[in-house]
Amino acid sequence: MAVAVVAGGSVVVELSSACPPGGPLAFGSCATIRPLAIAVLAVAAAVYVVGLSAVLAWTSGLRRRGLADVRAARDWYLLAALLGLLIAPLLAFTLVSALR
């Protein structure tokens, strides 16, 4: 939920900023960078949430079968959350660029 709120807030700030000086994501290039930046941000947030949800489902299954305890599940979730912060924007940029 927090990821969606932060991503949505960033998109609102970007779209509400004046176009010639540019927003915090577009760096002053409204015609070319702004649509790309908004799309990358939205896709990155979606990839991050889907990835963390998948890890949560996976660790819940491990705990249900008795293969992991609460501490191991938390450690996997934290590892996925930290690595996801790096991987999700890169994957989102690749996907948005390829689909452009």
C-alpha cells in the first residue's frame, strides 16, 4: 500500500508541476522524458508489489508445510524487498523502453 501511495504521489507531483522548468522526474524535458518517467514509475511500483506478493505467498507456503519458521520467512521477505528496490526500476525501464 505504501509503495502505491508514494508512486501515486510522485506521479501527481510530476503532472502538477509546470512544464518548462519540469518536475522532479522529468528534469525539464516535458515532451520526451515526462511520459517515459511516469510509465517507468508506474510499472516499477507494480513489479515491486507483485514481486513482494509472490515472495510472501511462497514463504507462507513454506511455513504452512513446516519448511520455514517466522524468522526465515521475514528474512526472505526483507531480502526480496531490498533487492526489489534495485531490480524493479531497472526491469520497468527495460519493459517500458521495449514497448515504446
